[in-house]
Amino acid sequence: MDTCLGNGLLEVLPNTELLHIKPFLEKVELPLGKTLYESGHALSHVYFPVTAIVSLLYVMENGDSAEIAVVGNEGIVGIALFMGGESTPSRAVVQSGGSGYRLPAKIIRQEFDRSLPFMHLLLRYTQALITQMSQTAVCNRHHSLDQQLCRWLLLSLDRLQGNELCMTQELIANMLGVRREGVTNAALNLQREGVISYSRGHIKVLDRPALESRTCECYAVVKKEYERLLPPCRPQ
């Protein structure tokens, strides 16, 4: 296995702790649209995304859904397994295809109980993730669609390398829980102002400072909490 794993949580684990899970880490492809777990179903693995982004969605009885959090190369998907539950009411879907690692449920529970450094790291990450979920709820209630789109783009970009996303407007609308027309208008406004370019599902950020200036405080709250709770990756 490569020394540089490409996932923030794995990178900051002490080497002695990483050695315990390395034999069980499996490199996997995470294609766009793949469901990693369904609402109410028992989880078999946790996932550490590397080049993929995963959306955690709450699904209504009528099938409508809205994103409650986004996880990429900073985190882990499947916190219910080490927080004492076997399932969760959310659904995890790959929103930007790529790769990652997965670890069996038995191993994550075993290491969480065995290793204090591992447990503390995962608990700090969980606190940061809860902050993101809470701030998403506040943002969806109190801020404009333009601000929500900017926040969503920035959070997604922070979890990828580069400045480009492969994402249709319909998928973004499903993530935000809004009508596609609203996303189209918001994206066109950003494109006219030279903040992004959008073509055939490819969104490229041309002016990140401008994008940050157009979002609400929710993005900064989430970013600061992740930086406060999670240590920087080890230099390679």
C-alpha cells in the first residue's frame, strides 16, 4: 500500500495505529451515483474517500431527498458503526466519482475500542461532521439559494484536489433540495460574473475569492471547526 494514502484521517493516524488497520484497508473505486449504504440498512464497511466525494442524504417517504453533509478526502463515511449503531436514517451516495479505501465493520469497531488515539480522532471528526450538518440546516432555512450554492461548491472543492467538479445542475438541485430552475439561475449569475464556468456538467471555479465573498457565514463556521478539531496531515 502507498505511504501517501490521500485521506486526511488516515494520514494523521499515528504510524503504530495505522499498522493495525493497513492489512484490512481495501482500495476501491467509487463511481458516480454508487450508493454506499441505504437508510435503515446495516452498514458493512466504513469508507475513507480519496478522490471521490460522498453525499449524506436524508430521504423523505415520497422519495425526495436533501443533502445533510458532504464527505471527501478529509473524512470517513459510516460513523454509525463506531458510534454505537448498526444503521442510520440517511443514505450515502457518491456525488463525484473517484476512489477511496474501505474497512470492514468488525475492524473499525475493534480498533475504536482498542486504541484511544484512534477513538479520539474519530470522535473529533464526528463533532466536525455534526457541525456541518447543523450549519447546513441553518443555511437552508435562512440563506438565499445563491449563498447555499456557493457554500456547497466551496465545501465540495475543499474535499477534492483541483478546482473543478463534474456535476449536473439536476444533481445539485437534488442535493440542495430545491428546484432545478433555481440552481440554473444561480449558476448563470456566477458564470456571468466570471466566478465559475459551467459546461456539460463540468463546473470550474475561476475566481475562488469571489466565490467566498458571495457565500454566507456558514461556510467559514464549518471550515474553522474542521481546522480546529482535526490536525493537519503529516508532511510527506
